[in-house]
Amino acid sequence: MEDNKIIKISASSIKTFTQCPRKYKFNYLDHLPRKEWNHLTLGNLCHKTLEIFHHSLIINPVPKNEFGKIMGDSFQEARKEFTATKEIEEEAFLLLKNYLLMLEQKSLPKVKDVEVPFEFYLDERVFIRGFIDRIDVLEDGRFHIVDYKTTKNTKYLEPFQLGVYGLWLRKDNPNIKSFDASYVLLRHKSSTKEYSFSQKDLDNIHKELLMYANQIDNEVDWKTNPSPLCRYCDFYEICDAQNIKGW
């Protein structure tokens, strides 16, 4: 890296870079406009509703039999922020209903905070930023990071993103020795994909972030990485991937 040059990255930008350097350039360096995809609107609507829902319960805890009303009010408030089709709103409503059923079967977690913004320097030149959907406190006092996902195919979900969040958690709480984290799979009846992280795990993620930052800083060609997913890319029409056959 060049001296005094700040490399700003996030878990999502790294994922983009590893999938396709050209897409990273278009998005994070050129700042080209992005498309409005239905699946992103669905995710945003669900995320915002759950943010309002849990924040309301932090401020004013209510009995479980009132959760449905709180969720309904939260949904009505969240939908004001997005232009969603009727189909998207109906799907979001169903996913949130399943989330409530999950809470009935389990119990309301002890939520510490929601939609937590964070930023920190990994070293003197690498700057990390992002948002955490939810932070819970478990019965034993350990933290539990939660990230909502509306993806259909969950096999590509990896612990790396949650680990990046954990690095900030460790900086904010230097005495923690371990923590748990999970993806809540909203399109799979709010089932979870769970992980536990140790200090060693976080040290490894720290090294990975520095490696990716170095790769991004030294990237020159920004080559496209063509795949069938290109057709769902924000920048497909202006990328030479559309001219590459055989994938």
C-alpha cells in the first residue's frame, strides 16, 4: 500500500471484490448508480421492520401476546420508506409472520441494540466500517451478533462477515474471550445458521482483512469474473462480461 493512503473496506465490499474485481471498481471506486432489485427491496423492508420492532421492545417491553400488534405497527412504519410492489409487501409480511412464530416457539432474546453502525482502523491504513443488524446478550453474559438474511440459497453464507463484526465487538469490549453469531434466514421460516468465535478466529479474520486490503490496493486490471450471476449484476449492460460466452 502507498504510504498514508487509507483503504476503506467492509465485509460486503470484500465479498464483491472476491466475486468480481470489475464489479468492485464500478461500485466502490467509480460509484456508478445501482439498480433497484425486488429482492433488495424485500430485504430492506424486512430489516427496517425488525429494527423498529426490536427497538420498540427495548424501549417499552410488552407481553408476548402484544408482539403481533408491535410487528404490524413496525411494518406499517417501515413500508413508508420503500417503494415496494404489492407482491413484495405480501412476501415481506409472510416472512415477518414466520419470524413472530419463531419467537413464540422460542423466547424473546435480550436485545442490547439494533442497527449498530461501526467503524474502526484495523491498522494505520486500513479502515473498516459497516452495520450490525442486532446485538443480543446471552444468559451467560456473552454477546450474540445477529444478521438477517432474505437469501433463498443459504449455502454461500460464510462466517467471515460475522467475524468482521466481531472484530469491532472486541475493540468495543476488549475483555471478551468469545462470542456467538448467527444468520437468521427469513426465507427459511427464520431458522438460524449459527457460529461461535474465539480470539484465535478473530485474529485470523484480522489477517484476512489485511490481505484483502492489500489485494484491493494493488489491483490494476480490475478484470471481470464472468458467471451466470452476471445477468443479475447492477453493471451488466456496461461490462464486457455480456460478450463472453461459455459460462
